[in-house]
Amino acid sequence: MENKTTQERLFNRYYRIFVIPMIFGLYYLLSYLINPFHASWAELSTRKWTDLALEGLIMMAICGMITEFSLISARWMDRLVPWDQWPIRRFIVQLICQVLSVFLALNLIFPIVVFVFGVNLDKPATAAEELDRWQFIFVCLMMSILISAVHTGNFFLRRWKTSMLEAAELKLKTSELQQIAMQAQLQSLKLQLDPHFMFNNFSTLSALIEEDKQTALLFLENLSRVYRYMILNLSNDLISLRDEIRFIQAYIYLMKIRYGDNVDIHIDVPEEATMMGIPPITLQLLMENAIKHNVASPDQPLRIHIFQERPDELIISNNIQRLATPLPSTKLGLENIKNRYRLLSDLPVAVSEDHAQFMVKLPLLEL
């Protein structure tokens, strides 16, 4: 904001330096074009240079006052009648303000002109003098309108440049978000087809077929539910928490068969919260990460808890008991979740851990 104010101050300074001399020259040009046969043009070569300089100084003061009034009225109208909200109303109000500012400037400068040039106010003005006076007022009005046009044109030019920059930034941001979305989808697909996950489950299924065919059928049914959910929801942005928990129940069954009581997964979510939305496969990613990076044994069971402390937030926590030889972590799972939330809302995903607990807080979104 401070930088913007400084830029506006610099612009107004250079605006005055450019506009006041331009209006000064334009006054004489318009006066000549309106009446090139006026006697004053023929008298230029015979008049004293001091009179010419004094007249020029007064005209420069008039041009400066008109310019100042134009800037003041423009700043005032930018706050009360902005162009982008009421363009027609702004045009009408600005035109009226320009006319009033000219008459105000001339009324302020008139006593000085009377004093300097010794105008006799008691003597009635001739028709030619009345014509000169109205010509002078008309030229000043034209100058004021030109100042307004220059100021307005500069305003629209700056807005156009700002819009172009914003459009370029938006295009860049859109491209970045599209790339994030693509990476998230690819990561989800990669997790679906993770060879270790598939190999472990098929090995478990193979062993169950020999030992307990009924359990093997249930295992295969839940495994198919897991993959069917992943495939159907790969391109979805949001899924209800109810559907996500149903999917997780199938996933938990697979983990129970594979790890037994070594992994204890507990879901404590009230029914009303399940109507909220969550990016699909989010819970599976977090549970998979917890199982991948922590010890899960009869003596040190891994405890994963899914619960709520606030109505608009879901918490997934697990006790920390790192592997003796930690597996390399790319943190792609967490980045995937954070990036998908960035696409869907401004609400952040909070990740925290201490010596005993790892916790992820997921915002619940409106469907």
C-alpha cells in the first residue's frame, strides 16, 4: 500500500510537469484556431516583453489551478464514483465537476487579473469584449476536459496493464494448479498400482486359499472393493466421508488379515460428520504411510486413530515407533494430500508430531 501511494505521488508530480505546459500551449493554439483574426495576434510584435511575460505567468497559474482542481476532483470521484462500478454516472459527474472547477478557478483568478491589468469594472463591456470573455471561458473548459481525458486515459491504461498482469498471473497459477492436479492423480494411480501393495495382498490371498477358503473369499471381496473404489474415484475431487469410511473398512479388513492385532485401527466419527466431503483415498494414504514407517508387532502394536475434535475437521493420528532401519521417504503422500486441498479450498492441512504422536488434521469440506 505504501509503495502504491509513493507511485501515485510520483505520477501526480510528473503529470503536473507534463500537463501544465501542454495546457498552456494548447490555450494559445485553441484561441488562435477559434479566432485567428483577433487584434491581439497582430499586436504581439509591438507589445512589451514584460506584459507578455506577465500574461503568460497568469495563464500558467490558471492552467495550474485547472490541473489541480482536475486532480482533486478525480481523486475524490475515484473513491465515491469509481469507473469500474458506475462508468456512465462517473462520466456525467466528472464532466459537471470539470465545468464547476473551471468556473471556480476563473473566479479565484479574476481579482488578480483585474488588479494587474487595471480592468475598469464600472465601464460596460462591449460586444467584442463579451465575445472575448466567453471565448476565454470556452477555451478553459476545453482545456479542463482535455486534462480530464488525459487523466482518464492514463487511468484506463494503468488498469489495462494491471489486468494484463493479473491475467498472466492467473494463467500461470492455473497452469501450476493443473500441474498439481495431474501430479496428484498420477500419484493416486501410482499408489493404486503399487507393486509392493499388490504383491503383499496377492501373497496373503494365495496363503489364505490353502488355509481358509472362506476367509480367502472375503479377502478377495474386500480387495476388489478397494481397487474398485480407487478406480472409480480417481478423477473425483471430493467424496463423502461416509463413502471414504466404507472404503477404509474394506482396507482395514485387508490390514487385519495381513497384520492381525499388530495394527489397531479405530474410527470414532459421529454420523453427522460423514455427510461432509474429503478428497478420495486420503485416509488410505495416511494409514499406508503410518504402517510403512513404523514398527507393528505384538509387543509394539501400531495404533491408528481417526476421530474429531471439531465438527469441520478430521484427525488421523498414530503412535510413533520408527523402524530400526527407516525406509526412504519421499513425502509424496502428504504432498499429494496438501496439493489436492490447495485445489479445493483455502483451508490448510495441518501436520504435527512430537516424540510419541504423529497427527494430521484434515479440513472437512462442503459437498
